[in-house]
Amino acid sequence: MRMLVRLRKLLGGGSPSPTVRHLPTLAVFVVAIIIVLTVPDVRFSSVPAALAGMWAMALSTSFAAFLSWVPSLRHLVIIVPCVDLLAIGAFRAGTGGTTSLFASLILLPVIWIAAENGRRYILIAGVGVSVALMMPYLLGFDTITTSADWLRGIVSPAVFAIGAAIINEMAKIRRKQLKVMQTLATEREEMLKGAFDYTERLRENEDRLRAADQLTRSVLNAVTEQSVIGTGMTGLIDVWNPGAARMLGLTAAETQGKRFVYEFHEAAELETYSRELGYPPGETVLTPGFSALVESARLGEPEVRQWTYVRADGTTVSVEVAVTRRTNSAGEAVGYIFVATDVTQALEVSRLKDEFVGLISHELRTPLSSILGYLELMRDDDESPLSEEQMLYLGVAERNAHRLLRLVGDLLFTAQVGSSQFSLDATTIDVAPVVRASVESAIPVAAAAGVRVSVDILEDETFINGDALRLGQACDNLISNAIKFTGRDGSIAIIVAVRAGNVEVTITDTGMGIPEVELDQLFARFFRASTATRAAVPGVGLGLTITKAIVVAHGGELDVVSMVGVGTSFIVRLPLVAAP
């Protein structure tokens, strides 16, 4: 920056004031006056001319000070060196004329003029020099007697003009260089400012990242009931929270960067699942078990699945593991997170519950069958016929006994599903007749409830590989539910179609609907929607559980779409097969 200031002062770039630029000429002029007054051999040849030069110099000095004080008039600054030339010319005329010692003072204002921006200043410098040199003749102190006297007003100004041209060109070059340097300085300043801002942002981001990292570590350390394990793309562990240490019996120092997550899984389970998935290539073919473990997460779908963890002491623990993909800021996968929950106790409770339900169901079925048998004997006893009122009572008891027997059957079925003892008697069957049979059975109930039922079979061939009895049970449940939850003058539409390689059975009602937040719980045992509870619709919450189990056992899917006050649609999708 100092060099820039020097250049600008040298070139008259606007930074130094007119007074500062005028000072060298004034200083030399004052020295000349002092020489004349103190050196005996140097005298004034014409006091009026010398005084005129002094007054001119004083005038230019005052004008320079005025221009320094009023920056808006700086465009008149060229007047100052021009007046300086006249002052020096007059002073030279008053101190010996053509033989004066002070002709060289002309050089300073010439440099000033020549350094201005523009070619015209070369001419101004030349004319100014000519006037200054010819001043003794113009003021009448000398007379032109020879051609040399004329040439003095031409040759010297021409030489000064050439020098002025050189100075002007150099000033132009320096001015361009100054502009470039100013631009570079500005850019450098902007770059420094940008770098400072970037550094500040980096520091802020670093602080935020450090805080986020601390928060993440605090959260991980606070999770003691769940195992949280983080890995790279090959399964090498790099995150091991206290929950993992508690569950598997190893510290973070013993696992991070040293062990692989699949080492804590039963090899047989990983092999079985790998076989089911067809040994996906995944992240590495060297560990197909790990590839199978993360396959869904690798494809962008988080997976929750039950596995068996092997502790450090060789014991096992049943866990439910949620696997998700880790990504960097660019969205690229960099590893996986495994969050495991110990479900040993939950599985044991579920097993005991299923055993209890199965035991109770078996124990209730026997006396109920006996009761129904005896009720039938009483109805068919010809020797002691019952009265009409007794037959009415007997009918009520028989209906309730059958209802209780169906409930026991449902409980036993759910117990079989929970204990994986549920099986199908599968053959190639046509879905359409099964649906029609369920509709025909439900029409009397629907008519009594004031509900219209319509069936639309859109395809001729709707064959699947399944159990007609179980599939009919699923259809009965769905249609029965639709009737129960649809008010009088409502309607139920049943459509059978083939879409995307599946037979689709869609059952849509115009009933009370199900809240969206409850749809995920709809297929849980004994769950009942809040709308059904408020409307006091009878039921125990097993029908949809049984239906879901039957559909899944057929390799199909059961979806539900519902809106409160509008109605509900259940969609059953079963894999289509060729006709027998």
C-alpha cells in the first residue's frame, strides 16, 4: 500500500493535494530568492520583473491552497503549474534574463504538467516553456538581435516537449500499472475478507459439528437398554454404545476398529437368510451373511427383523434389530447403524400367552361341544317333546353356545399362528367362486342391517395356489366387518380383478372409517378401532388378525385405506397362477 501511495503522489493520481504537489516548485523558488539576496555575485537585473515573478508564485501558491480546500474544483489544478512557469519566467527575466542561473527551475512545473493524463499536456508544457524562456524578450529587457535568440524560444521548448512526451508516456504506463495494482489490491482485500468470512464460517460449523457430535455421543451413552452399533461398508465396527457393551459383554475399546458386526450373529441364521435372498452381492462377497444382513438397508429400505446375538461368553440373546444406512453430506452410503432391542422376555411372554390361549381354547372346546350335543338331543327328543317356549329358550342357548365355540376357534387359530403351527391345505383354486360363496352367506345379514352388497368379477381366470376353506374364512371376516361397520342404507362393493400378476379382492364400504393413526395397529390381536368402540359395535378384535395371517400364509398382502366418516377399503393381493 505504501508503494501505491508513492506512485499516486508521483503521478498526481489524486491522492496528494495541489498544495503538496506545488511545494517542490515553491521550495526551489524560495531557495533561488535566498541565493539572490545572499550571494554577492548574483543580483537582480530587474527588480520589477523579479517582483512580478514572486507575486505570480504567491498567486499560484494561494490558488493551490484554495484547490486543496475545495476538492470539487480540482479539475482547474493545471493552472497552478502554468502560473508557476510564468512566475519562473518573470523571475528569470529579473535575475539576468538569458544568462540567469535559474532557468532550470522550469523543469519542475514541466514535469507536473507532463505527468497529467492526456497528450494535450505535452503541448501545454512546450508552449509554457517557450513563454517562460522568451519572457525577457516579451517584457522588453532583452532584444532579439540574432537568429539564435529566436531559436532559443523554439529549440529548448522542443527539447522540453520531447522530455514532456516521455514523462507523459511513462506517467500513462505507471497510471495503468497503478490501476492494475489498485485492482489487485482490491481483489486481494476482497479475497482476504472472503477468506476471513470463510474461516469464521468454518469455525462456526466446527463448533456446531462439535456440539452435534457431543450431543450424539451423549444420546448414545444415555441409551443403555438398546444396543447401538455403527459399522463401515464392510461391517467393521466404529460405534459401540453402553447398551451394546451391556448386551454383548464387550467394551467399545475391545470392538471399535477390531471386530465385525456379523461376528455377533449366529452363523446359521445368517446363512439361512442369505440362502432365502439368493446370496445378494451386497457390500462384499467374502461375507454373504453381512450382505444379507444389510441388503434392505443398502437398497434404501430400513429393515426390522428378529435375530439371535451371540455374547462374548457364548450365550445367546434374542433381539429385534433395526438396520439403517449411514450417509455422508453428499448422500453417499458410508456404513450402517444397527439398533437392537432385547426381546427375550417379550418372546417368552408371547409364547406363554399363546400356550395359555391354546390350552384354554382346547379346554373350552370340549365342554362346549358337549353342551351343544346335549342341546341337540333335547331338541330331537321325540318321547318328551319341548314346548314352544322351551324351544325358544333352547334356541337362545344354542346360538350363544355356537357363538362361543366360534370365539374359541378363533382363539385357537391365533394361538396356532403365534406358535408357527398354522398350515394350509393348498391346491389350485379359483378365487371368484370363493368370494361369491362368502357374499351369498352374508346377504341375509346385510339385508337385515339395511346394507346393499354388490359383486363385480372383472376376470374369467382368478386362480391361486391356496386353501379354499381358509381363504373363505378370510373373505367372511372382511365382509362381516364391512357389514357391521356400515350403517343402514350404506353399501359394500366387492371387486375381483387381476393386476400386476396378483388376484386382487377389494372390499369397500361406506361405513364409519378408521382413524389414520390407528391403521398400523389394526391387525394386532384384540385391537379395536376407537370408532368401533364409540359405536359399541360387538367384537373382540381377532377377525382382522386371523385374516392377515391367512393372507400372509398364502404369500399375499393385505392393505387398508380408510377415512373417518367416508369408509374403508381392504385390498387382498394373492399371487396369480395358471389355470389347472
